Amino acid sequence: MADVLTYTVENGGERMDVYLSQKTGKTRSQIKALNDGGNLLCNGKTEKCGRILKAGDVLVLSEEVRPMCAEPEELPLEILYEDDDIAVINKQQGMSVHPGAGNHSGTLVNALLYRFGTLSQAGGAVRPGIVHRLDKDTSGVLLVAKNDKAHLSLCEQLARREVRKSYLALLEGNLKEDSGQVRTYIGRSPRDRKKMAVLPQGKEAITLYKVRERFAENCLAEFDIKTGRTHQIRVHAQYLGHPVVGDKTYGYTKQRFSLAGQLLHAAQITFRHPVRGTDMTFAAPLPAYFEQVLATLRREENARNRKEQSC
């Protein structure tokens, strides 16, 4: 049985992982592994390693690292297509793709395991079946592998940039050009490790864009990403000076619309079936909250045009 260590913080101000590293002699990476495995509680709850401790906080640490794995969970799941090798899902906004630190349930992986029973294991016990990701607050089409053969084929297609992924986003303001390309390097922000940023030492990121519809203070744009960097579209939209509406991380502090997250939707994906070799394309319709915002903007645009014509 593993030793259970309890610490009561006398003086706050330190990060939780730094504090425990000093107390236990373990590295911060080891503390993170324990935390990710559910072996570290702060005041009875799982917290992020970077939490700043306060006087009186009680930390309970089990020194045995239990491998984290996802468990089946009955959750709403919209399946666009499935066969013996793959599934195509319309992921809802607000659902994380896979479990992580402090987030062991309620994810797409939990729902997939309940629905399908078995998935490819190439992604590991925490990410079974997951070939590519969508951010928690990004909705839309996502490809899942049911076996390792399919997983390997799809990952190879992604690596060769043969998978085409098209997104729709409502942006703040209006892009100057009707279409264009953004080519930068993206890496972890040195100022905030939770964010990505355009950096000279990052990885190459290529995004094509095309304006689909213009409004007075917004535009609806289509994005076609040639690379799959973390937060790529959101970072490139910010880089262009027109962040995604509703983006609490890269967007404006003050938002006109009351939204749960960014108006970014993975609208369509095209790939080659990993076993049959046939080209396949699947699309996911815009969610209702996205359509409602567009409907509001269109009504305002029509009213503005009528007013101008009457003058």
C-alpha cells in the first residue's frame, strides 16, 4: 500500500508543485505525474500544479503513481458516420476531447468508450481512438480510429498533409483582403504557458482564409489549415488583428454576445479511408448558437441597408 503524505501549508504564495518538490525531494515533473494520476488533492479537490497556495491549504499526496486511463461514460454523442474502422463525430462545444489533469470524466473519449467499447490504442490509455484534436470550446467534425491499423493510416495522412480540414469562424472586425494566407511559426507563449503565440522559434503554421460574409463590425471567414498546431486558427486570427468572437483567451476582453466559448466550428473534413482507400468527406452543420448570432447580424445588416436606401 502506498504511503499517503499530508501537508498543511503554513505560509502561502508558492506554486503547489514547487512547494511539494521542496517538501518531498521529488522533481516537479514527478509531482505533475502524481497529480495527473489523481494522486494529489488540495483541500479535497484536484487542482492544477501551478495553483498558488494559501496558508491553511491541506495537501494529500499518495506516492504511488496510478496510470491514468479513461473510463466509459454515458454522454450525448452525435455520430455522423461509422464503420468497423472509423467514426466521424460532431463534437459539441464545451466538451474536452480526452481526460487530462483535473478532468477525468465528461470527455469525448469517455463517451466514445461507452458507445463503441473498444478503440485504437495507438494514442495511449488516455487518448484511445483520438487521431486529431479540437479545443474544448471548438465544435464540429472530428475523426476517430477504432483500431490501430486505421489509426496509423490516418496519422500518416495527417503527417503528409493529405487530410483537409475546413473551419468557419466569426471574427471581430473585417479582414482587409477577401482571401489570403498566414504563414508563421507558433510556439508556447513565454509569458503565459497556457497560451500559444507567434514566435520566431516555433513550429511552422500555415493557414489559408477566405471571407464568406461581411457585416458592419464582423466577418464570417472560412479557414483551411495546412498544419495542425495547437490553437492555430485562434492564434492566426489574433495575429491578423481580428480574433475569433467569443474567444476568452486570444480575443477581446469585452464581448458583445453572451457566449460559452469561441465561434469556431470544424465544418468539414476530407480524408482517405484507412482500409478501403476511398476519398471521404463529412460536414457538420453550424450549431444553433452560432446560427443565432449570424441571424442577428444579418437582420442588422438588412435594416442598415434599408435605411441607407430610404435616405
